[in-house]
Amino acid sequence: MKFHEFGDKNLPSILLIHGGGSSWWNYLRQARILSEKYRVILPTLNGHGEEYQLDYVSTEDSAFEILDYIRANCDGKLFAIGGVSLGGQIAMELLSIERDIAEKAIIDGSLCIPQPRLAKISIFLIRLFGKLMFSKFSCKLQLSMMNKLYPKLAYPEEIKDYYLEDLPRTSIKTLVTIYKTYMGHYKLKDTISANKAQVLYIYGEKELNCVKASAKLFQQLHPNTILYEAKGYIHGYLSAYLPQEWINLVVPFLKSDSLEMCNESDIS
């Protein structure tokens, strides 16, 4: 696992974990904005990006590898931790392992209730169509369609270059393992109730019901959590495609002393 750092090492540390099939650059635009006041750390998970030759093992394995880094490089504690989809699940696991690992946490569209049937369907489709879906041609086509149909969500050229380099080299084995572990097996640990962080749990209005149910379960076990429904959006849009909207939501949360935030009408 590789770690990319932005900002002064003496500033409060924020670690943000990308989703499955993506890489560290998922949060690159946010990191550059946040690095004016924070030290921002973006890991590349095994099996992804420049670490594509390493085996991705599981949510728990990834969490312990990141924890080793935090202990060695951040005195064992962060100001904030966060992640989207798979990355958010890994952040949940870290919160479950260490009650004092962070003061704040931002989870975006992450499962914590096993979905074995959905995992089997996803694995079947990825084995059947994965090489086509993640070919360089398909990735170029996806970016082109995004530019034409959803210009608001289009990546800048720098992110497009990373996307075209990293996605085609993500192996089917890595994707299958992610679906087995992230979607099929992972269950939120009861130890999350002992964690002391203030948590902002984001999910899209058009997310799958299992993601919304995961958010509600997390809040039940970790009451120091506020749920934020991103109106009109589907999975991971704020983290992956709308960095300024993510910043506008997250920065007030990072600065607040309590779970009271702006736009209370959008918060459930």
C-alpha cells in the first residue's frame, strides 16, 4: 500500500480512502484544497492504481495496514478519517478497532450489512464482462459520455489521465475479492459503539436501499453520527465527482464542535 501526502506534516492529519476500482486520486482535488489547513493522506489500496500487482485481501486486512501507517507516521491518531464506498467501509473498520483513532469521520455510501445475493450477481457480471468494462477503450468511452451527458460531473484532464492509466490494470481477481469481502461478508462490529469520533455519514438519495439501511444501522450503534442525504445523487457522487460540494459540506463539519451543521433541512 502506498500513501500520498499533501500539506505540512505539523498540521492536523486527515486520511481519505478511495473506493473499489478507483485509486488515491479519487480525493486529489479535495486534498489540494484541504492541504492549506490540514495534512492530507491518500492511500492507494492494494490491487489498485500503482499497487495493482499486490493482492487485495479484505476490508480488515486493509484497515490493519493503514493502522500500521497511522501508528508509525501520525503518532497513532488522526484528526479525521474518511472514505467512499469500500474506502468508507475500511474507515468504519478502523473506527471499530481504535476508539480514539480520530476526532472526526466522514463516510460516503458504504455498506456495513452483508449482501451475499447482490455480491454473487455482481461477481457473475464482473467475471463475464469485467475485461470489456475495464478495457482502455471502454474507459475512454465512459469519459467521453460523461463529458457530453453530464458535464457537471466530468473529470479534469489530470484525473482523466489517472483514470485511463489505473482502471484498465485493475484485475478481475481484485474486483471479485472486493465484491466478496465488501459486499458479501463485511458486517459492522459491535465495538463501533465505543468509538468517540463525531461521524458524518453521507449517502445519495438514489442509493440502493441496503446502503441507506447501513447508514441507519451505523447511527444506531454509533449515536454520535449525523446522516446526510445528498439530494438527487447516486452512489459516491459527492466524493468522486463533485469535490467542491463535498468541501462545502465537510469543512463546516470539520470545524464544528458538535454535530450541528448548516442546511439542517437536508439532514436526517
